[in-house]
Amino acid sequence: MLDYHVHTSLSDDSDTPAELMIEEAIRLGIKEIAVTDHHDPDYPDPDFPFNLNFTDYHEMLERTSEKYYKSLNIKKGLELGIQQTSLDKCRASAGNYPYDFIIGSFHMSGGIPVDFPEFYQDRSGIEIQEGYYRDILECVKIFKNYSIIGHMNLVDRYQHIYRPEEPLNPPEIMDIVREILKVIIYDGKGLEINTSSFRYKTPVSVPSPEILKMYKELGGEILTLGSDAHTPEFLSYNFRYAIDLAESCGFRYIASFKEMKPDFIKTMHL
């Protein structure tokens, strides 16, 4: 099994040292993980600035890769929070180390984190989702320093909390989603199935089956599995379901990465 979305205590929202995450991955029989701690330039929350200390982070990646290489393949990753006003900072962060894998995530839209209640005020659900996906579209047209888009329909998780009466993935939005997928496919980028949706009880998978099927029908092939674990008990959480979902949408391979280049493993071997 491969888990390509794992956090440690160097992320502001995790208290788990890297060694504990790694040793639990080994105990679970996971063969490969990508450590992908958060860096979100210009994130506006002073309690969770998500401003990664790259000196400490890169030292940890080197140390653990060397220490555990006989037991676990540790890929040197990063979860990069992308927004239109910070693209130059994102490029600099992506280029400051020889990463194997970078998750491009959209934790903000219009300068507001999507988990803030105010993001859901004074707009309809369709207006909220249109703004969110148009921000993604404009960014991926310009920004190319990532491997896959993380938890693409993240807005669903919090809209379900703050605006539960509003529909998720409305048909009016899917034309924008289609344009995003066309861009990332052309650029050789991929998506992840992020199983943290089950922890948060999001009523649709992340991404939704509709988005996964559309990505496949448009020619998309690069798909990773990520638990988004911040504590050891959620490593590879519900991956059997994720694999079944991928196969039901027509995927027969899951991607791994080295030096930002994908390789493919048959789902039947996971």
C-alpha cells in the first residue's frame, strides 16, 4: 500500500513526530509514504500560519529517509497551499528542494480559508462553489509546480457544515470542473482520492465520483491515494474503499512519484 498524503508535527496542525508516523506506517505494512507537510504562503490565521520551517523540514526528510530506508520508502513531498496572490511565493517554495512529489491544494478562495464560517456568508451555494472552482482554474492555467491537486472538492466538506441545505457538486459547476481537468491532464498532472472525507463525514467522496469519472473520461490517468493523516491511526484509512472507488470509475493503476515523475502500480497489486 502507498499513502501519498501524510503530515507530521512540522505541520502547524499536527503534533505527531515524523518518527511515530513512520513507525506506525511500517507496523501497518505500508510500503511507501509521501511526507507532505503544509506550507501555505500568506495564510491569514495567526494561530495556524502554515509557514513551514524549511530548514527543519528538509533535515527531517533527509534524516528519516536514511534511517528507515530498509523498512519504508519515504518520498520527499510537500503540500503547497496555492492562491492567486501568492503564486510567486509558491514557485519559490516548490523550487527550493528536490521534492519527489508536491500536492497542490486550494485551502483558500478569494483570500479567505474555505474552513472559515465567513466564507459561506452572503452567497448562495452555487456562488460559493463557482468562486472556488474559478480560482482553481485560474491558478492551474498559470501555476505548474505541483504533481496532483489535493482534495479537489474540499469546499464540499465545509459547505456541508456551514450550508447543509445547499446542494453539493451542482450541475452548474461541472463545466468549470471540466475545464480544470482539461488543463491538468494537458499539463501531466493528477488528482488524489483523499480519504479524510470519512473522518470529517463529508457526504461525498473527495473527489466526488462525478469528478473522478469526468477526469477518467477526459483522459486522466494520474491518481494517488492519500489519507491526509495528521495522527498515526488514520494512515491508509479506508484505502480499500478508495481503491474500489477508483476501479469503479475505470482506473486500473495508482501513481507513485520519484523526482516529480509518476510511475504506475496496478490496483490489483495493492
